[in-house]
Amino acid sequence: MSVIGGVLSWFRDAFGPGPRTADGRRSGGSMDIKRDRMVFLGYGKYWRSDAIIGLMPIEEERGPKRRTNVFVQGRVEPIIA
């Protein structure tokens, strides 16, 4: 299994359908990965959906005006979405 396949497998396990929280929200999300589809990251930035490895979600302690970090294949630093 490739490194990308291992990461995607981990994301499926971590964010697949699962139990809901006390307020009714799902505890995880799901991803629809399709080859050669472009994903809009905001402010004129697009990236291929099959090259996106992970997202760093915006959390409360990150403060206002913060944006999601998107980790993509072939880049060390994340793209700011």
C-alpha cells in the first residue's frame, strides 16, 4: 500500500460514519475522492481532490480570522485555504 493509500485509509477510519455527539452532530466526516476533480480552496486557489492528503480544521483556540490548512501531495508546507 502506498503512503497516500495508508493516509486515506486512516482518514476513512477516523472520519467515516459513526456515532453522533450529544447535540446530534456526527463525530466525523466523510470524503468523496474522485480522480481529476478540482477542489476550490478559496481566494482563487484550486487543487486536485486526489492530491489532498489532509486538512487542519479551524479550532476555537486558533482565534479569529484563521483559515484552514490543506496538506497536499508533493508539498512540505500546507496551503492556506
